[in-house]
Amino acid sequence: MVRGAARAGRSTGSREEFDARRLFPQRRRALRAALALTFVAADAGCEVVFEFAVEGDGLLRPTGPALTRLAVPAVRADLRRAANILSPQS
């Protein structure tokens, strides 16, 4: 699991939980990705701390850690983009 942080706008301080598996039918996949977001109070709003991991089955199992490290910059960029969209505009 890789941990990181990204800044975001204001938060009510509540911890939200979202499970995307409820939106999609259960299908067997060789690769899975898990992303957990935690919202922590900060000076002018909140900080979003993330945990991210890619796991593989069978022959793809050894690729999980490498794919996790390769995907972290994209996850950070997506969280920054979301923070920019959600933060109050001056």
C-alpha cells in the first residue's frame, strides 16, 4: 500500500466512505486497484490522505507493487485536479 497526501478545500470533518464495487457487477479481473481517502482537518480546509494499491492474480501477481508505484503520480494528479475543482474560487 502506498500512502500520500493532496490538499483540498473545506471539509465538514466527517469521514465519508464510498464503495465502487456496488456500482459495477462483480466480474473476475486479473488486476484490482484499491484507493482509500481520508480527510484530515488542516489550516484553511482539509488535507486528503490516500492509500493506494494494485494487486494481481496468477501470473500478474508480481506486477502489483510496480504498477502501484507507477500509478501513484496519476492518483496524486487526479486528487489535485479534484481539489482545484472543489476549492472555493477567489
